[in-house]
Amino acid sequence: MLYEFEDNKFDEVLVVKINTPDATLKYAQRFKSYLTRLIENDEKKILIDCRNVNFMDSTFLGSLVFTLKKMATSGGDLKLVIGNVESPVWTMFETTRMFKVFKTFPEIETAIESFN
């Protein structure tokens, strides 16, 4: 069974992959709770992989913003992989100016290296 979210550790960076193509209200609270548990378990470097997401609504984006703030207050760092300029998430981030809020990367490898 494929879960909505899954995580894998790469050195000190925890990569959380969003497996649902529609990141909407349906998943926002579960995602927020999932990330909150990770932060409470003292994860300090979290990378969210959004490359499988075709649509993200404002409630799901709100979960990301909430998590970013929670990471900052815990002394951690949260970054996103959103793919290239053809990605729907890229377009949404450009439209909403979320690039000013989040550190984003087109691929996993560069994002993981940026934590060092």
C-alpha cells in the first residue's frame, strides 16, 4: 500500500515525500500532524518532496507554512523540492510569491546538499 506521505533519512536530512497528486484539505490536517510528530521527535532538517503533487490548495499550503514556523522556533530548517518550472506547484509558488517564504529546489540531491 502506498501511503500519502513517507519519509526516508539521508544522513541528517529527513526527506518527506508527498505521494498524493492532490494536496488538498482532505490531507492537510494529516500532513500537519505528521510533520508535527517529526518535529517533536527532534528532527531538525526536513525536506518536503512535492514533485508528485499536481495540485496544492491553500489549506495544504497553510500546513506547510505552519510547519515552517514550527521548525524555525525549534531551531530546525525546512526546505522543499518542487521540481522544475513546468511543475504545477512551481506555478502556484510563483503566483503566490511563496518562493520568498520557502527555500525551494528543483531536485533532491541539491536540496540535501544545501543543509550542509
